[in-house]
Amino acid sequence: MSSEPLVVVEGLRKVYRSGPKEVVALREVTFEAYPGELVAVRGRSGSGKTTLLNQIGGLDRPDAGRVVVAGQEVTALAEDALVALRRDVVGFVFQSFGLIPVLSAAENVGVPMRLTRTPSGAREERVRMLLALVGLEQHANQRPYELSGGQRQRVAIARALANRPRLLVADEPTGQLDSQTGRQIMQLLRALVRSEGVTALVATHDPGLMTLADRVLEISDGVLREVALQQS
Ligand code: ADP
Ligand code: MG
């Protein structure tokens, strides 16, 4: 690929220590992801997927190695710069949706733009646009408990895109959904990566979802390798 990588991960190592016990969660993980790519990270439960995504998104710090996202060396950033990175450069989607229960769908999507002090007119305009993008324009005023699991995850995806991130990090976004709804969410992510030009790293252990990814990385006991995609 000719363009510069958006994500560079080099020699990433993470060790969890609890008392005398050590768990090596990442073993010298190295890969790159390019602008506009949807990269699936697959692996069994406990293989290191969440640990990897957390180091890349600046939610945690590794023991060795480096991460660069959009030209910023994440692993060298001070805490306040990490806060800005997570607000402006990376959008997060989690298995459990992470919506604020007392806020409507529209208000949840607007939260990241309040953090960046986006003027209310522009904010409301973008909230409308994002809810339409994820097919929820009719549900703007409903609270999370009034939405289905798939609809909640659509709200969370719209919120993750609010500040126009370069990178979308999704940790088992379909993990709490039935397989058909999960597939719809993956198809939505696939479409958004194309239309919004973001790069997406999606952890999943659902083999049926791999066909939608541009590339598949497999992690096993903290060791990452690239999987050759089957032509379909
Ligand atoms: P996955 O997301 O693929 O299920 P994780 O990244 O959550 O895997 O976990 C990788 C390994 O690190 C597992 O053995 C897990 O038990 C361990 N681990 C994860 N988080 C912690 C933690 N905070 N403290 C200790 N061990 C942890
Ligand atoms: Mg996990």
C-alpha cells in the first residue's frame, strides 16, 4: 500500500503482575494498519485482544514496544495528551455499549462533542447526521433501555464517530448480540469504514464476521500473526 500507515505497533509487550504471578498478555506484537482498512483481531477468550486494543487506544500502557496512531507516539504521551487522543483521534465501541442510561440516544451521541465544546448548532446537526447514518433517525429521543441491543450498539457507534476520529477501536462489538444482529452491526461498521474513511480495529471471536474484514490478525497466547484471507 502506498499511503503511510495510520497505526504502527512495534514490539508491544504487556505483562500483568498480581503478587508473584505474571501473565504475559502480549508478546512482542508488531503490525501496521492503513487508512480506510477494517482489520479484524480474532482469538479465543483470554488470548490478548482487549489488552492489545487498550494499548493502541491509549487506555493502558505496555511494558515494552511502541504504538503510533496518526503520527502520535501513543506510548510516549503524557496523561493529558492521552485524554486528548482518546477524545479526538480514537473512537471506542465496547461489547457492553457503555451508554449513559439517563440520556437519550441523541444526547449520548452528543457527549463527545460537548467535551470538545462544539457549538450547539453544529453539534445538533452532526448528531442528526450520525443517527441517520446508523439508521436511528426515528429513535433520537429514546433512552438506552427503550432500545434493542442492536440499536444501542448503533448509538454507541454513532457516538464513537462524533469527533471524526481517524481510528475506530471496537472490542467485541457484537459480543452481546444475537448472530443476525451481530452481522448487521459488522456490516454497518464495514459501510462506515468506507464512507467515513476511518480505520477500524475490531476484536471478535466470531468466525462468521471475518469475511467482512480487509485483513484478519489472529492472536494466540499474546502472539499475533496475520491470517491469509480466503477468496470468496
Ligand atoms: P481477550 O480480550 O482476548 O479475552 P485479555 O486481553 O482480556 O484477552 O486478556 C489476556 C490475558 O491477560 C488473560 O490471560 C487475562 O486473564 C489476562 N489479564 C487481562 N487483564 C488483566 C488484569 N488487569 N490483571 C491481570 N491479568 C489480566
Ligand atoms: Mg476481551
